[in-house]
Amino acid sequence: MMLKGKAWKYGDDVDTDVIIPARYLNTSDPAELAKHCMEDIDRGYASKVSPGDFIVAGKNFGCGSSREHAPIAIKASGASAVIARSFARIFYRNAFNMGLPIFEAPQAVGEIDAGDLLYVDMERGALRNETKKKEYRIAPVPPFMQELVAAGGLLNYMAARRKGK
């Protein structure tokens, strides 16, 4: 699976309360959550993000509470993936369970600027910054996790399995 989009750059310790503020947790509607994604750190994100774009961040992305609303909001906003130096453990699993791929790329993150055009090849484990003409190795997404992403998340994956697909 190949992903392509521009970078939205953030710092370290972006917590789930910043990704989707608690005041919007009275809904689980992805479209409604997307309208408020990142609004406490970047008011323009939700209205300007394009399908396929990437959120790029420092260390410990997704720390804080274990709410699944955070990866749902990111995915529904149109972002194709999150690239970070590191992820909070619970966010890591929630992201794949919701069908949002995430990639740890410590070296690349430091060299990516907001607006850079990025390509990610999930199978090959490659991240290319087309703006800077640099390529980085990233851990390939394991086949099972790729299946979760392709299915749109764990629930869709399980439903398809029950139907014998």
C-alpha cells in the first residue's frame, strides 16, 4: 500500500486531549470528530487538511487517555497516517484497530518540515520526502496490521472474517 500527502508538523507529547478535545467526546461520529481534530493545537488543521496528508510529530504521540476517538478523528480528517519519533503504547494499538497506519521514523521526523510532500510504502518499509529528495527506512507494517488497515479497522476485519472473506 502506497500513501502520499503533505506533512502537518507537531512537537513532542501530543496527547489525546489535543488530538480530539474532551468537550467533543459526546459523539463517536467520525465526521463530527474530524471537524475538531487538532483544534486546540492547530485551529486550521481540520479545515485545510487534504485527503492523504500526514501528521508528523515528535516523541510520545498519542499519550494521555486511551480513548479511541483520537485515531478515529485523525483518520476521518483525511490524514492517511501518522509519522512520529515514538507513540504511546495504547495509541499505537488503537490506531491500527481503527484502521489508521502509524510509523515510527525518528531520523525522518527531524528532517521533515510542515508542507513537505511525503510518500510511504507500507510493504517495503520506505518513507520518501519528495520535497527534500531523501528516503528513509521504516519498519514495514506486519501483514496482519496491513489487513486491519485495508479492512478499515478491527471491527470491519472481524466482520469480514465471520462472512468468510
